Amino acid sequence: MALRWSDFITPSTLQLAPLLELLIEPIRCLQLQGQVQLGLQEALVNAVRHGNGCDPAKCLRVRRIETPNWLVWQVQDEGAGVPPAARSTSLPEQLDAAGGRGLFLIHHCFDDVRWSRCWRRSVAGATRIAQLSLEPAEPMLNQLDGLAAGV
């Protein structure tokens, strides 16, 4: 399979189910689909809420890149970006905190998460790049099972 990419542009809304279905379409393993869907859902919700301030006049852009060994999703909003100091991948110290779990989940759902200041040179905003190996990732799936069980 050669390198293939698809671009998706949608209004900034929390009605994400149709977009998520399209984004995970190339994944055939149901367990892996669930893992990726959780990570993408978190990335997209963060982009809508924090990046675009829930403004439906703004857009989300997602590029899905397929290679023989990897799937890559680039999620872009129209916000100013997340300062490096705020990119914590740990759970909040207070278990009943109202937020702070999204980045933790994103980092546990994907093999590689990177941050960039722009998608294209002409567009300002924040891009989150999530990359997933198509090789089995049993240890990662086990961590998610523990997280779901409250461990």
C-alpha cells in the first residue's frame, strides 16, 4: 500500500460521531478501533472546547495518513495552541478534579503524540499529531483496561 491521506474539515461542534466513524474506517480490529476512537474523541473534544472555544463558526481539520505500518491523524483547531507546560500526560492529583484526563488518555491510546504550532504555513492554530502503529499493542490495551476498571 502506498502512502494515502484524507483531509476532513468540519464545523467545530461536539457532534463528532459521524466524523469519528470516517476517521477509524481503515482499522479492522475491533479492539484497536475502540482504543483509537477513544483517543481521537478526546483530541477532537479538546480541539472544540479548548482550541475553538465551542465556536461553531470555527473549523476542525483532521488529516488521516495511511502507510503500510502506521496510521497518523493530525487534528487542527483554530486556537492559539497549548503551552508546553500545560501538556501534562499524567492524571490530576485530585481524583475528583473536573478535568485533566484528556491528554492522559490521548497519550495512552496512541504510540506517538506530537505537537506543532501550525498545520500549514498559512494557517495559525494548534495541531496534535497522533500516530498509531499497526503492529499489535497488547501492553497499551492492558493499561486501558486497567484505567477503565479504575485501577
